Amino acid sequence: MPPSWAHLKTDAKLYHKKPRLLPPPPLLIELGEHMWCICSSGHENSGPTVIKSCTVYGLSSAHVTEIQLWKCNNCLCSDQFIGPNCRDIEILNLNNCYLFTHELLEHYTSAYTISPTPFVAFVLEISHGYADNGTGIPFVNDFIFCAAWFTYADFLCLENDMWCHICGLAPDNVIFDGVSISFSCKQLCSSIKPLTVISPHSEQKDKVSYVSKQQLILD
């Protein structure tokens, strides 16, 4: 049978589809050693804890559970609560309300490193999976997922990964050679030239400011 999101009312139901569910998270996600707040203020004990409802979003389904919070001592904090980091259970706590599994976030990382994958397209793909499982909890919109993924990326330890054996650690100028969009073979003709080709008809620009600290890397 086709997936549920593409299933028509007139299509015959040949068999019962079982939902592919995310293993349920803990009934209560407790405060632990690692805590954080979106305001990045202190994490001191601010009195009694508060229990609130939250949703954990996975690759194929979501679960509603409870999370333990502390009152944030920063009066300017918009969230007003300190929550658990949740990294020990491989979950990203975005704002104590929306939580995302590392499996889901790593799946997007894998998708966009293989082929250009916009957030909108990825969210639509995951939403189709949620609809196919029929759990009743829809996936988040692309704005929320975008915020979640960049928060997750900010937590990753990516130090010392920009190193060149000639220029050393973190060069001032880095050239990335990659093409994500190209012409189809049927569109190739003699008039298509690389952007760097100079011809008598090229535009002349007299006032050009060159980027400082450019480097030449010899082959």
C-alpha cells in the first residue's frame, strides 16, 4: 500500500500497517549534573522544582512526557526555567517544551552532507513519516526544527578541525571547492563558459577593493 500521507480514500486497505514508533523516553526527564537555560545565566538551585509537560520528537514519531525544571534566577530570562541538558539520554532540550533526539538531528546532518537538503524539504519528509505512523502528534514546522538543529550544532565539539599542513590552524582565508547545482548535459553548448573566463566583452570595473590577507596554495 502507499504511505498514509499519499493514500486516497478510494484505495483499498490490503493490510493493517503497524506504526514504527520511537522508543518511549523516561516518564520524567529529571534534572541532572548538566543543566542549561537559554539565557546562559547561572545554574544555581533556585528553590523547589517544577514539573511540566514536553514533547520529544524522534525520527518517526513523538512522545509526550514530563520534564523537571528549576526557576531561573535571571529576571530578564524569557524562558524563566532551567532544564536538563539531556545529552546523557541523547536528547536535545531546545526550550523545555520541544525536545529532539540526537538520531533525528544526526539524520538531517547526514542528509545535507550527501545532497543539498533545505530545512523545509527535510521537515516535510519527516512529517510524511509521522503521518504514515498515525500517532496523532504532528512534526514541528521548519522554523522550530531549524532552531533546534543550529542549537545542536552549536553544542558539537568541532574545535581544531580547520587545519592545513601549510597554513596551520584556522587559516584566515579558506576556499571550499564544491558544486551543488549544475547544468544538465542537454544544456551544454559552446557559449557556456566558466565565470572566471575573460573576454573582450567582459565588464570593466575600475574601483575594486581586494580582500586582504589572500593566500596562494601551490600544488
